[in-house]
Amino acid sequence: MPTPFARLVARVQACRACPRMEGRARVLGPANGRVPAAVLFVAEAPGRLGADRCGVPLAGDQTGRAFATLLRAAGLDRAAVFVTNAVLCNPRDARGRNARPTAAEIANCTAHLRATLEAVRPRYVAALGQVALAALARVAPHGAVLARDVGRPLPWHGGWLVPLYHPGPRARIHRPLARQLDDFRRLGQLVAPRRCRVRGRALGAPQRDRAAPVRDAVAGGASSSSGWSTAT
Ligand code: SF4
């Protein structure tokens, strides 16, 4: 009996909703990460030289190398998290370069993103950039503003939404690497606060009213109390 995630992967591999994506890889499968996982990252789209070639999101190109550095700063093991994109295929412009996904393509892929969240059931959803935040707002409204809320855990859809900047070179204009490293360290402390305790106090832990879900996450990992239904 196929799992809900396996059924989702089969639907995605057969998806032909976006004409511009013909001939591109559908980047969703076991290589995206652990199912279930306590932490799920959502980026923008597979890259031409990265995920579209190697089938692994945020891997195989400059952006992938930056993401690996940021994950290390957070103390997170790639094998323990799940990584996906707002759109699951690589959008390109007329000259064959990486392009931003259109609003219609993001809308077409929203059902896949929603089903991914339901299958992975993360406690923390880290949105990497504006496009990811916009795509997640289509799943459930959140009101987050990247420049204002970067690194802050916001209650969202039964778990926590953490807005972060995209690891690609374009985002460095708005958030230098040193600041992004701090953001990811903060995420790591949030996800596993016990590693960072000083005299019993967790560094970087959410405010008092936000402490209970963090304790639950440490105690239970990606527990079924995250609020995601298991139906797809
Ligand atoms: S981007 Fe998403 S909706 Fe569009 S063809 Fe690819 S899988 Fe389907």
C-alpha cells in the first residue's frame, strides 16, 4: 500500500499543469528528505544547474553550497530535515536562464505544497524568501513580512513559521551571509534549544507564551500534534 507521500510523488511526476515546465524534472521524491520531519524548508524553485540536474532541492550549485553552509551553522543534519520548493519544476526565461515562477505557476503548485506539508507534518516550516512566503500564504494566511519577521517563529497552521532569506546570491543584497548565518543559528537553537542552554535558559528560545510547542518539539520531534492532517 503506497504511503500518502508516495502517492503525492506519483501525482507530481505526472503533473503537466504548467506549459513552461515541459521537459523539466519534477523535483519531489525520497531525495527531498525525511518523512515525517520536524523541520521543513521551502525555497523558490529548482535551479537549472542544481536541482533540475541532480534531483535534490538546494543542491549541486552555488545556492546549494550556501544552503549546506547555513544548515551547518544551524547544526541541522540534511538527512533529518525535508527540503522543497514553492514550485517543483525549474522555470526558465526565453534565453534558458533561471526565472522567477509566475503567480499562475505558484497557484498550480499550491496543492502539491499543501499535500507535502500534510505528509511531512513539520513542527517548523522555514520559508526561504519572498516567493516561499507567498506560496505558503496560499496554503494558510500568515501575515508575515520577510524584512520585519526574519528569524522570528510565528504561530502558523498548528506549528511555527520561520521566515528566512533565500540562500541564493540574489538575496545577499538584502541579507549578507553573516546575517544569514546568525538567522540559521537562531533557527537551530529554536529547534533544539537544549544544545544551547546557559544555566538552564535556552538561548534564542521563543517568548514565554511560545515555549510549550518548542518543548513538545524537542520531546517528540515531528509529532502528530503539529496540526497537519494526515489525509492527502
Ligand atoms: S511547477 Fe508544480 S504545478 Fe507546475 S508542472 Fe511542475 S509540478 Fe506541476
